[in-house]
Amino acid sequence: MKQVLLWFKVIRPYSLFASFCPVAVGLLAEGVRSTLVAVATMACALSLQIFSNLVNDYFDFKRGADKVDRDGPERMMAQGAVSEAQMRKAIIVTLIICLLLGIYLVYCGGWPILLIGVASVAFAWLYTATNHSLSYLGIADIFVFIFYGVVASTGTTFLQTESFSFPSFYAGAVCGLISMCLLIINNLRDIESDKEVGKRTFPVRFGKRAGEIGMLGVVLLMPLFAWLAFGFSWPMLIVVPALLLFAATLRAKGKQYNPCMMGAGITNLIYVGLCLLA
């Protein structure tokens, strides 16, 4: 029970949406043939997200990136709400859940799913847990697009159809782009604190304006991938809430970026709703 309570304290809704949405569009792209496999896929994706967030909370605190007075949402370790031992235990428990669900999915989908599972756990760990973590090198955006986009959607479809699906790939790419926006917003907010701990995100390397231009480029790619996935149909309208999110991000300062992050999560949900209409 304590582990469950810790999960609810640490996990943000918008991060769970980032895992749920590409799985959902992967199911929508080619249809559901096994409800049990679909549920297990969703549970595994959410468990991996929780694992990633716990690892991120733990190692960012250890490196001094998270402080009590941070502009971002409160972190449990930085606030002293949980001990290092409690967080390590939560990480282990969550990893075990991921592995158990993953074993079942590998049984259903074979070696391609094994490769996806190993890569996903490695990405979740390497994001912040090593001396050369992806988030500190400024290349995390690429991996967010891959794992919170095309890998999640096509892996989901493969489990249902045992084949690769281009519509699923393109549909998932939109989710990946939305998650990239989420990360860009986070990095724009934390430019100064990231500089202090040597976290060389894209905005730290190239400046705030470059980060904002990069976000605009990401937004403008969304209707293209939606068109490739579904043709001229409702999902292409995702550009509208995405542009509104971009406009809000341009106006944001300090803690004002936090509602924008939630806005990115809602944008992901809106996209799923548009896909339902396609």
C-alpha cells in the first residue's frame, strides 16, 4: 500500500498521458483483436512510465537538480516526503511489475517485443541514472519521440497483428511530437537551474529562443504525420490545440510553465479523441 501511495505522489497526470496515448492510437490504428493483450500492453506502458519517473525523481535529487524552491511541481525527495530507501524500494517494486507484464507480452509477441522491452527499460534508466544520462546530454528529445511515440504505437499494433503498421507508426509519431513539446516546456522552465548542475538540455545549449523555435517546428509537423496516418481527417486538427499550447508557452515565465505541461498532456488526450473520429 505504501508503494501505491508513493506512486500517486510522484507521478504527474501528463506523464501518464504520454504513455497511455501512443498505446491507444496504436490500438485504434489497426483495431483490437485481443482485449487481454491490449490491457496488459497499457498496464506495462504505464508501469514503465512510473518506473522512469521514480528513477528521475531519485537521481535528479542525488545530483542536486531538484530543490525545495524549484519552479516545477514538487518532487517527493526534494521535499523530504520520502527517504532514499523508500524511493529505492519503490523503484525495485515497479521494475518487478514491469518485468512480469513484459514476460507475458514477450510470450505473446516474441523477440521483437523483447527488444522493445529491454530498450524501454534501458531508456527509462539511462534518462537520468548515469554519469552520461540522456537528459543531461541534451539528446533526450530524440528518445522521447521514439519511445513515447513510434515504438509504443507500433509495438502495440504488433502485439495485436504480428506485423508492422505504417499507419500506427505515423499515428504514434504525433504522440511522440506532443511529448517532445512537454519536454521542451519543462526544459524552458528549468534553463537556469539546469545550467547550475550541468544539465545541457537543448535550451541550455542553444538558448531560450532556439527552444521556442524548435517547439514550433515540432508543432507544425503534427498535422503532416496525422495526414500520413489517417489522410485528410479529424486528427489533423491536432495542430489547433498544439498551436494554442505553443502560444501559452511563449507567454509563460517560472511556475507559469507548469500549466503548459498539463496542457501538453491534455493535447495528447485530444489527439486520441480525434483519432476516434477518424
